Amino acid sequence: MAELVDGLRLSVTTDDGLSMVAEHEGKVVGHVMFTRSLLDAPPRLVDVQVLSPVAVLPERQGRGIGSALIQRGLKVMIERSVPAVFLEGPPDYYARFGFRAGAEQGFRKPSLRIPDAAFQALRLPAHEPWMSGTLVYSETFWRHDAVGLREPDA
């Protein structure tokens, strides 16, 4: 996971992507990252963001740290006119931020290994009706085999 985060961090710039931490008494207790990916829409490719990873130290979980990081990150994405944010994760958790199943919104997942319920999207105000299609993850996710689930013995 650390290699994936390091690889994704290299793609974050002041204008594209986002990496934020939460600190308590000078110690990092939480982290969230948004990185650029593409939506392969019929008219053209669209720059979108992927929310991954989100991490909070186990002893700090359940205190709203992850939620605060996600909410702040989504505000930044709105300010930057990002049309949509995608993720792989538990629907029960991410629904509180407005994420819904991607397929229900006209989006296709980038891999069959991603469970349908886990592939989620959030349309932001810059989204336009024609922006549907297949999410194309950045190369970093593929290089680190961090897309969807693998068979335990694979």
C-alpha cells in the first residue's frame, strides 16, 4: 500500500489531485488522496478524480477524522470544477457523502474485478449530462495491482 500511495502522490500537483493529512499533537492521524483519472465519455475524454486512499489510524477511527478529510477534499474538487469523483469502497460508508453506485449513474467500472456495489461515483456541480462512460484508472493503480479484488489463491 505504501508504494501505491507514493506512486499516486507523484501525480498530485497544486492544480490537479489532492493529498491532505489530519494531525493531532504533531502526529499524522489521517490521510486522504484524490488523483486524476479519465472518464471515457462518447464525445471525448473527461478529467475526473478518484478518491483513494482514505486512512485513519485505528485508535483514531470513529471520531470523524476521515469524514472531515473527505468533506474538505470534495469541497476542493467542487472549487476546481471537477465533474465527478469515483471510488471503490463500502457503500454504507460513502453514501453519507452522496456517493452512489456508478452503474446507476451511467458509469462503467474499469475492471470486472470491482464488485458492482463497491464501484461508486459522486457527480459534482460541474458534471454535464453527456458525461457518462467508462472510468479509466491512472497507470499507477494498474502497476500496483490495486484495482478490484483478487482471488485469494491468485
